[in-house]
Amino acid sequence: MASNLVVARSVRRGSEAGLFRLIRAGIPGTDMPPQSDLSEERLWQLVSYLRSLAHPAEQPPVPGDVAAGQAIFQRVGCAGCHIVNGAGGFLGPPLDSIGVRHNSDKIREDLLDPSAELAEGFGTVVVETAGGETLEGVLKNEDSFTLLVLTADGDVMTFKRKQLRSVHTPQRSQMPADYGQRLGPAEVQDLLAFLDRQRDPFVPVRRGFGNY
């Protein structure tokens, strides 16, 4: 499987010249071939594109009314599930650095179609207890014997697998999927402008083969 170039160290932290040379020469011993058929201009365009994905904060600010977007963020309940400026809920991913981690197109997609790509560590789980009660939340941890679930009410619950009738992990987000209907185009744009300004400079880089 190919590496995630957006989080690769060579893309996120390396120099543009180094990335240019890496793309042109390829990586010996891997499935990444040299790009000798591309012109120098095309290679630089590719470098710019990859850097824009890895460093969306370097792009111009998203247009919109930031103050209005912040008010919308509070009004529709986003703050109940996401942390911004050190305050908020834990059911969804923290958004303090969302403007650094994702460009506006990705933020819009996550807002309007949250189940299209689930954030790591925030998958939905539905469990049925031995007593017939059904509970839903976010699966925070699991092993061969137990599951740790964060419910929508903010409760952290531990379940023993042998005491559960069933465990189901549907591929959908806990985030409401109807913001496209609840918010008008201008409101969506203002909310995007507010989220784009969340540019905490600390960005964790995943370690692994992709950090070549």
C-alpha cells in the first residue's frame, strides 16, 4: 500500500528542493519510480500541490465572517463535541489546529459529509448488553476482553466482551450529517472561515514508513 504523502516527513518537513529531487529520482527498492517523463515545470507544480496539502495554513485565509462563524459553531452545538481554544467536548476530534491539518476543501467535506472519511480514533460503536440495552458512542480503546466507549453524554464506560450480546462498528460518524440542510451557503462559508483560523502551530507527525 502506498504511503500517505500528506503526513510524510519529506513532504511536511523537508525542503521543496529535496522533495523535487525525491520525486524526480524516485525511491530505489520501493514502488515509487522516478518521474523522468515529467518536465521540470510539471515537477515543481507537483511539489507545490503536495506542499499545499501538507501545509494548508500556508494558503490564503478562507473568506467569510469569522465572528459569525464562531457564533454558528456555538449555536449548532459543535463546541459540545470538539475542543477549540482549550474548551469543548471530546466526542469528536479536537479542532485547535484544523486549519493547519486540512485545507478548506477537506474541512468542507468533513462538515457536510462527516462519514465520508472517519477520523482515526473516532469510529462509532454500538453495543447491546446482556440485559438488552443498546448503547452507542465512540470506541476509544479495546482489547481481547474489554471495550472503552465514550458516550454522547460524555460518560466513559468499560464493557467486558463476554457480557455483551453484540458489538457493531458502523462506518458512520457521530457528527450530524445534515449541516448542509440546516445551514445556508453563507453560514457554511462563515463556519469554514472560523475553522480555517484555527491554526495552532503544533502539528503531530505520524511516525512510520510514510515518514521516509
